[in-house]
Amino acid sequence: MPTLVAPAIPSGALASTGQPVLPVGADALLRPWLLTDASAVREAFRDPAIQRWHVRRADSVAEAQGWIAAWQSEWPSETGAHWALVDPADDTLLGRVALKSFALHDGTAELAYWTVPSARGRGLCTRAATVVTQWALYERGFHRIDLGHATANHASCRVAEKTGFEAEGIRRRAWLHADGWHDVHVHARVRQD
């Protein structure tokens, strides 16, 4: 059945280009994931805060490699974009920023992020999330980026607010974590034409 509305982002517009490397100031860089990042991902997921809010752990380097391979596959299939946040001087892993659940016809995606404990408290996650959001909205043609977090995750809420995501509401008991059901705070940024 033909659609009456042209897609916000035509199919193939992303896959036809390589996933970009995005600078985050002078002290950080967003680059596509490499399988060699698996040990650092496994180590990151030993952090109790990452486990709590991302509800998983990596029990082996091979398991982390599987996650990375899945993240890598989303760019060519135009379903998502996942970046390693690294120190440009030595490629040390600082965190992850991802755009997930692409809906190219509507030009929407969801933002997700985490940082390792040593990278927290310097505004790095906020800056990296801002870079990815600006890139998506103003360079790649996305119209809306959604962001959700458990209402008890105050650090994630601060990142959302500092990144310019407006609060839109609460989805009651929407996510199951190890300690039970959590309400989810919903935020979004919409492109301003």
C-alpha cells in the first residue's frame, strides 16, 4: 500500500555512509565499537550502577563481543547507532552513547548512555549525549529523539535535563529491574526548524 507521506529519512540514507566519528571537545571522542573493546565493556558492566540501570552484566569477554557485534550490525541495517565514548589520547573506554529503535519514516530514535565510574562527575555524558543528539537532529534528519530512564535514576535525569530533553511524563511501572518495577520518566528533544 503506498504511503501518502515521504519518509523523514529515506531508506539507505544512513547505511550508504560509514558511521561517523564524533568529537566531544578535546578530551573525548565518540567512535564506532570495535570487537577489541570487549574486555573494557565486560569491566564496565561489573559496575553496580551500570548493572542496576541496564539490568545486565557481561560474564565473559566473548559475551561482550556478542553485544558489540550486535551494536555494530545496527548501522548497516539502519536500526540503530552505537558509539564507544573514548579518551582520544589512549582510546580508554569512558562510556557508551547509542541511538536505538530507529523509525526512519517518522525520523525518531531513542537515546541511551552510560559512563564508567572514573568518567563520572565531569559533564562528559551530558556533552556526549548533546553531540549525538545534535548530529541526529541537525545533520541526519531525525525529527524527534526520545529518552527514558527509571525515575529513581537521578543521574540520568540530570543528563537528560542538561542535554535539553524536555520532560513529557511518567510511564507507570514500565520497566522491570532486579529490585522490582520502576516508573519511567519520559523526555524528548524535537528538531526546531
